Amino acid sequence: MTKTSVAILKGKQPSKMIQKALGLIRANELIKPDDKVLIKPNYVVAEHPSTGITTDSRVVECLIAFARSLGVEDIVVGEGGAGDTERAFDVVGIRDVTRSLKVGLVNLNKDSRIQVRVPQALALHQIGIAETALKSTRIINVPTLKVHHIALVTLCMKNLMGLIIPKMIMHSHINEKIVDLASLFKGKVKINIVDGLVGSEVDEVNGSPVKMNLIIAGQDMVAVDTVATAVMGIDPNKVKYLTLAQETGLGVSNLEEIEVLGENIEEIERKFRLPSTFKRLAITQMQE
């Protein structure tokens, strides 16, 4: 059986790392010139990418260039953060990037909302989705490398929360709802690029930066999240939504079933400090 592939690139030149990562996961086969491409970074709050909390605008710029190289004309960068998204666009520098490259920039929190039912949902039976996300035919998912105080990690699957309105609906039964939301967009999200240039430990919005110089990429968002979790020194089996995702057939969360291309996890792994809400797991991690 062919294994799911996830690429890990380490270096100090984001454009070269991303180009190589996209080649390793054969991303050029996943986009057609007539696609409506939505690039979805993580701008949850108005913090500079050097904090590890938000996606580096250089990464997004490279992905715009990638889509353009394939003949795509309809490209939009969109996000609906938990804080002031308009201010976040300025702080991270993405407004200047989209202006210079002449692509759209959409605050998804201000977008038209369409109610959508989630088939075979575990917990999230109906949700309001930003119209831009629904009209897109391909979503390039660009989260950051971070821990999370409720879900333990926040990566590709949870990054899709920026597409929904309201967001607070997710926080009860969060693991089941992350899986439901990801299942809704499974057909569109085939390119996942984790910005691991700088990660965030301790917390997802008030954490401490961890310089990693990594790009993690793959087609299967469950597999990418699994590898990224391991890179942070966290056992993927401890992340409930990853286990649920594999059980429901959404993707692969077993490291033994994932082919890691590029760097070896063991050589670049760094144990991230965990949120206080995972104190017991943090103590176990320190003892290992």
C-alpha cells in the first residue's frame, strides 16, 4: 500500500523551501488554471509572524506565485480571525503583499454567511460558512506551528475555523467539531503548508516564539498535522482530534503509515512547552 507523504524542509530561505516542498508533494497536479484559489493563513490575532502566532507573509507570497505559475488568475487571500482581522492584515504585512501582487484580500468575518449542514457529523451538524470559502474550488491551507490550550495543537485542521461564523460554537466538543469541519472541506483542501519558520509554545495567542526554520507540507491534512505534532515533541496519539480523524476515514494519523520526505522528525524535533491546561501531560513530556 502506498503511504501518505509529508515533506519537512529546513532552511533559512522560505521561497526555496516552499518550492521544494511543493515539488515533493506534487502540488502542481492539484491545481488547474480555472480554479478559484483561496489561500487561508492564520491571522487569529494582530501579532507579527516573528512571535510564531501568525503566518509569515513571505510564505503566502510564495504560494501566490506558485498558483500564478500554474496559470491561475482567480486568487484570494482570506482569513477571519478571533481578534481585529483588519489590523492583523496590516501587522503581518499581508495587505502590502496582496496589493503589490494584485490579488484579493478578504476579511472572512465580514463575508456573506451561508448555513451549511455537515453530513454524518459527530457534533457540528450545521455551521455558517463564509461565501468566499464555499465558492473557492481549491483552498491552500497555511497554518502556523503552535500548541493550543484546548485542542493541544492548532495546525491545518483547526486553521479552517477561520472560514466559519460564529467561531465560539467550536469550543464545546472541540475535537469532534474540528473533524466535522475538516470533513466538510476535505475535497478542497489538498495543499497544506505549515509555516514552521517560527512556532509558538505555551499558548496559541500568548505563547513564546520558537525558531524552527521549518516548512511542513502534504496533501492529507491529518497526516500533516500528525507529523507537525511529532515535530513539536508531542505524541500524536495524545491529540484526540487526530485519532478521531483517522477513525472516521478523514486521513492518516499513524506515523508508521506516513512517509516523511526531507528531514527526519527525530533530527529536528523540539519539545514545545505545553499549555497549563495540559499540565499532567507537560510533566510526563519533561520526564521523557
